[in-house]
Amino acid sequence: MKTYDFIIVGSGIAGLSYALRACRHGRVAILTKREAENANTAWAQGGIACVQSPEDSFDRHVADTLDAGAGLCPESVVRTIVSEGPAAIDELIQWGVAFDHRENGAGEDELDLGREGGHTKRRILHSKDTTGREIETKLLAAVRAAENIDLYERHFAIDLITTRKLAFASSVRCVGIYALNEESGEVLTFRSDRVVLCTGGSGRVYLYTTNPKVATGDGVAMAWRAGAEIANMEFVQFHPTCLYHHEVKSFLITEAMRGEGARLVDREGRDFVKDYDPRGSLAPRDIVARAIDREIKRTGSPCVYLDITHQPKEFIAERFPNIYETCLRLGIDAATDPIPVVPAAHYQCGGVRTDVNGATSLPGLWAVGEVACTGLHGANRLASNSLLEGVVVSRRALDDALHRAPLDRPTEALVLPEWESGDVTDVDELVVIYHNWDEIRRLMWDYVSIVRTTKRLQRAATRLQNLRREVQEFYWNFRVTTELLELRNLVEVATLIVDCAARRRESRGLHYTLDYPETDDRAWKKDTVLSRF
Ligand code: SIN
């Protein structure tokens, strides 16, 4: 059994920033299921929203967030996270993160602030169009150089260990975690009084997504099995502009392009989003994604187009080098050709229910970043607020952990039961796992995506029930592998999304159902909370 002061699962902005601060207080383990840089954070293009300009204010950022969140964001949570943003940005800069600057016209250097949908001011700090990669690289380098941090790559966290199973324990809490060492096939037992989930989201539950392969909802699934409350899983954000191309899937075309004047147009070049909202292409994402979905269904066209051809080629290539080069390789010159795009699953606004300090309903367990639901995003996340949430709440979560479980109090000498494999064999036919994986992703796309109905949700629930049974059988009968564990989590998370969506009998933010097209503030201005015990 390996004992640590802090155990962090996940290696994106939330986990790495937590680790960099926690290692000043005690020994830290980071468990991450693939190579550490393989995190959702590294794929973030647009940037990190934070009030930086004298023309902007915390009040405005709060108001924009509340407006996007469609009535479900607690204002105190939003205000706390927004107003602690500048200090967190300073920390990122100290860890080596370089944000783009520009000359302000008076010979002075200032941060180059971008704009995205739903923001009434320019407040997006960025590093070209690869902001996430810059943050991931610099934080990871600092973590690798730190003395008190053990980084366990290719270690898949299987399940949280709670005292529920230890006969002598008085109160229910999280005391550790089981993790599969992918290389040796051995399952290790990790013990800590401070376990922090920073595992990101679950975009891979859908057929089309902007997320990397690692986004399989592991944290939410684990927390649910351990008995923590889960909230608002129906609010899945679909990004309006994922590249539509047969070769390259899951490639995001950042909203920052629309911030620089790009417009969504149909095949004839008509700015159709204005038919749905006077703000046009810069309306909040739920509105824009729904407008595209309707347009695609109405016209039978496979995609719509993002047109930035009004900007000079030099500007596009300098400000969006990653997108420009990628498109060019595929034969699309963004300076002259509109880019074909479709909506795709992008961000999980719900998750493990926490307070603004990342504390979950299960003592000993914190959750930070996309895996968590602090309420900041309400029913629809404002673009680029998520990296901000990750880096601000990770600091608060550490303070909270040190307060609730002070390090000078000796760690209780619990003997945790070893992982029992039982009488299992190796998975005989991987094809069955891949088939189930595909089935889940397709059924979620067909029945539980941008526009929902009660009947489609019921169909999805029935199919998921069967798949769940089958996956459980695999889990008990075969030796665990990363593929099998991801499938187990995927089916769990898909079920939670469907369950939340079926409960909400109204349309709000990202949840739109044809059977209840109106928002019902009287009955539904509240979170959807699920709890297992
Ligand atoms: C984007 O660059 O459009 C994504 C930003 C975000 O989802 O916050």
C-alpha cells in the first residue's frame, strides 16, 4: 500500500496546479491513465477568461457568466471564481506560462485579449490558438522538476476506496484509491485522506466530439459508484464549430475566430444565425449550436461554414497558426475558403457536485475542473471559463483540504483491503468491447444530443440498461484493462446523462427537448441532483 498526503487523479490544469501548490505541504501522487500531457487541457485552443483590462470589470464578467448559465449559476460562486482569476493568472505566469502580448498603439506592451461568444468584453488571455498546450507543457515541466511529487503515468484509477466497506469505520469517507498499472497489469492500493479528482470530462460518450480519447468520464463514474452526489449531467455543451472532414475528426475551430469577425454561413454564404438570435455568430454556444443543427436538418446539407476570409492571410496565419496549417494540409485555405464545420460534444457542465472549494458530498474527496459541478457553468458554460475554474478552484480545494484534514494530525493507520481479482481470465475478444463502445457513442449521438425528446431518452435508457448489464459481466469475468475500465465508465456516465435529461421537464440552456420547449422557472430553476445511497 502506498501512502501519500495528497492523491490527485488527472494531469490537466486542475491536477497539475493543485500538485504544484500541495507539494509545498506534503507528499503528492499524481495518477494519470496515459502519458501526462495527454489531457483535455492540452487541447484547449481559445484561452482563459479573466478580467484584465480597465474597460472590463468583475461585474461584467459575472453578468456574462450568469446570462450564459440560464438561471442556474449561483452568483456567489461565479463572483468568487471570477474575482480570484487575476491572482491565479499571476501564478500561471510564475510557473512559466506565456500569454500573447501586443503593442497598444501608444508604444506600450499589453496582454492581447481575445473575445468569444457570450462575452461582452475582450477578456480571453491566449497563446496563439494553442493556449492549452502552452499551459499543459509549462505546468508539467514544473511538476517534473518538483521534489515532492510522484507522477504515476499509465496508471488507471479504477475505484475510490471508502470506509463503507471497512467494518470498523465509524463514518463514511474516502480513504484511497485502486489503480491499475497498465504496464505490469498489477492493481495498486493508494492510501490518503485527501483524494482529488481532476479527471476532466466525458466528450467521448458521443460519436462526434472535440475531446481527446482520454475524455471517458472516469471521475464522475468513480465518484458515483463511491456514493458522491452528481449534478446537472444533462447539460452537455456542443461546440458549434468542429472541423467537418472525413480524415480529421475531433479538430476544434476555436470560437476566438468568431471573436475576430468570422461568421457562420450556409452553402450560399448567408449569415443564417441572425435568423435565430440578433447577436448572430457570437451568441452563446447553445443558441449557435442549435441554429446549426436546425439548418443542417432543414437543408440536408452535411455541414455549415465558418467564413473568416475578410481577414488578411497574414493575420489568420499569425493569430491561428495551428488551425491555419491544419486546414491547409487538408486543402482548405482559411484565407480564401470558408471552413466546413459541424457541432460536436465539447464540455460537460455537470459532474461531481461540489461547493466552491471543490469539496464533494463524500468527505475526503474533492473534485476540480470539468469533472466537477461547482455551479459556475449553470445550464451553459461561458466560453473559456473552464480553465479559469480549474486553476482557481484547485487553490481553494487545497486550502479546504488542509483545513479539514490538517497535515499535523497523524494519518489514521487503516489497513485497506487489497484488490481482489478473483477467478478471471484475459478478455478473449476485444471486438466485443469496441462494439459496445461504438454502440454507446452512436446511441448517445442519435438520441441524447442537441435536440432531445422524451421518447428518444426512453429508448436510450433501455439500450443503456442492456449494455450496462453486459459490461458488468465483462468486468466481473475478465482481467481489467484500460479499454474495459473506460467502457465501464462510459456506460455509467451515459446513463447518468440520460437520467438527468429525463428528469428535467423543461428546456433550459444546453438541455433542449421538443416535448417541453419552454423554460419553467417555477418548477425547474434548480440543479438536477442524483445520489446513489
Ligand atoms: C474555443 O476555443 O472555442 C473553446 C474555448 C472553450 O471551450 O472554452
